[in-house]
Amino acid sequence: MVLSSADKNHETPLLPAQDPEPFIKRTGTLWTAVAHIITGVIGSGVLSLAWSMAQLGWIAGPLAMVIFASVTLFATFLLCDCHRGPDPEYGPGRNRSYLEAVDMCLGKTNAWACSLFIHVGLYGTAIAYTVTSAISMRAIQKSNCYHREGHEAACEYSDTYYMLIFGAVQLILSQAPDFHNIQSLSVIAAVMSFAYSFIGFGLGVAKVIGNGFVMGSFSGVSTTTSIEKMWLVAQALGDIAFAYPYSLVLIEIQDTLKSPPPANQTMKKASTMSIITTTIFYLFCGGFGYAAFGDNTPGNLLTGFGFYEPYWLIDLANAFIVIHLVGGYQVYSQPIFAHFEKWICEKFPENGFLNNEFFLKPPLMPAFRWNPLRLCFRTVYVVSVTAIAMSFPYFNQVLGVIGGVIFWPLTIYFPVEMYFKQMNIEAWTRKWVMLRVFSYVCFIVSTFGLVGSIQGIISAKLS
């Protein structure tokens, strides 16, 4: 076992684990890294940005997006230098995942805490995807109803039925043995995310042109009390934080890059290009959505029915959302499946119920393999996610809670702490103090967003 720096009492440079696969040919380039990052970042969070900007207004809204993007990019630069060690460019050791980097840099205790935040974030994202998919399926039915009966018709439908349908689909897909069996699903999901994002952007532009003027104000949505405004601002910040779920996959992407040039240099360039591109796209989507609806900006740009026509395009966009979330659910859930099943199988290696694989050949269908542990655990997982989503079906508030929970620890705290160890930054030096202040300020903002989003869920539940 390789000891972490936390377990040693000497000051020798930190040395990550030697690459166990030194002969793998890594062929990733600047452009493949850019593609991976943009695909991983742009998702359902973009649909809440118009609402977030509406709460903040024309000054604070764009400024908040730029600040979150800048903070994410800065933390990304720190994390890029933790892929190899002891030298960040030519060190012989290689960390192949975020969790492995935390383990090697900060020790087992920090790795356990990091793992907890990662899995809470993954589980929470599955809940958010269940809520969002149900809202989109309901929106398709409402869109057709409004088209038939007029925009003032009482077209109200429950989310529960659609969440059960989505959960049933995930029960089946979750039986795929591992992540490699759903690669095609992941590719389709990425294409869908771009498609519905551009539809939402296009509809916003068309609405502004149709109105002939830009709606909104510098102070954002007006409220009856300052406390209410504060909670809405906090929820908006949580939603914006959810829109940058990037740190978790950075090291995995960096590990695909060929060198020379050094992978950390390529990754920093790719991160800069990707985050600038993504932020410009976010500003346009959020800005045109707010400009189109002003104080009446819906929480979800494509399901809040600021847009009624063309109804077929609304239906298409929401169908794209559902297809994306079907695949995205698996992308975020498979790591939890793999981690738990590996852990319990290592605990009980001789248990046939946990370890045996069986083959089943249904009529007119290809044979597939199944495992009792996989069947039981993943069924309980999907059922629990669906039950929580049905209990708290609140799109913006759920996104805000997830963003508030994972943004600071995974995007700020662990990258800063790993950078201290990797670069041997001494306490109370100028760089040490500046990074500490940076981390504490981000913690306060992230906590504010989390508390506001929790308050939003409680208020929505009580009402």
C-alpha cells in the first residue's frame, strides 16, 4: 500500500502512484479535450439560467455567471497541476481520477470525505434528472393541450405518473453491467443536450425580436420583502453553480491527452477555451430568456410556457431533454453502482449471491447477463431516487441544493488543498493566504446558495 502524505512525517516531495498502464497510447488532443469538456458541462442546468438572471437583474446576473466561470477556471488551473507528480509536467507518477488524486495528495480521510461529496452529488443529480424529465414529459402533454384548446385552457397534469415511467425505464437500463455498456447512450445524450439548448436559445431570440424590445430591469424581479428577495438570489446562485459541473471529470479527461506538450499545459488551454465558450453560450441563453419574459421568466425555459408556439418545436425540445436525461441518469449513476458493488464483493468474495453471474435468453431478444446483487441494489437505488423526486418535484430549488452542496468542496476546497501539497506551498506565505481567502469566500457564497435553495424547497413543500 502506498502511504499518503497525510500519513508521513517527513518533507520529501509527494509522489503519486506509478502509472500501472505505462504502455497505453494516449491520443487525446487540445480539441478532443475541448469537446469532452463542453459536452460534460452543458446540460439541463442551462434551462434554469434565464430564471437565475431574472432574480439577479441585468447587472448582477451576467456578473455572477462571469464570476462563477472565472472561479471555476482558476480552480481548474490548480487541479491541472495535480495530475502528475512530483513535477506537474514531467513527474513519473500519474493520477487517473479526481478521487485518486485526492487520495494520493491528501490521504485516506480526505479521500473518504471527497468520495462522500462525489456520491451525494451523483445521487442528487439523478434526483434532479428524474424531476426534470417528468416536467418535460408533462410539458409535451400541456403543449398539445394548449394548441388544441387555447392558451388560457386549464391544462394541468401531475408529475407523479411521468416520474414512475422514467423510473421504470431506469430500472431496466440500470441492469447494464458497467459504464462501457452504455457508451452509445452517452453519445446520444450529449447530442440531445446541444439540440435542446440551441432550441431554447433560438426561441428566446425570436421572442425578443417579436416583442420589439428588451424586458427586465437592473435589479431583477421585484418582491414584497427584502428577505424574499434574498432567498431568491441565493437560489439563483445555487442554480448557476450547478451549471458548472466540471471538476469531477477534469483529471479523467486530462489522462487521455498525449504528450508532448505536457498534459497540464494542454488541459489549461482546453479549459480556458471551453469555459469561455460555455459562458458565452450561457450568457446568451440566460440573457435572451430574461429579455424575452422579464419578471415572468419561467423557472425552466422550455417547460414554463413562456413559449407556446410553434408547439411542435416545444414538443421536440422537451423530447430531446427526456432522451438526454435518460442517458445522463446512467452516466451519473453507474459510478455509484460500480463503487458499491466492488466494495461489497471485496468484503464477501466467497458469497455466490453477490458474485455469481447468470445468463438469461428471453424469447426474440438477445441474451444478457445478470447478477442478484446488481438486480437488488440497483432496483433499491432507482426506487429511492424516484421516491425522493416525487416528494420534492421542484426544479430550480433541487438544482440549487445540488449546486450548493458540491460546488465548494469539489470545485474549490480539494483543488486548493491538493495544490498546496503538490507545489509545497508554505503556510502564511502570500500565495497561501490568498488561496485561503479565495477558498473561504467561495465557501460563504456556496453556503448562501445552499441555504437559500433548502429554504425554497421547504417553502414550496409547505405551500
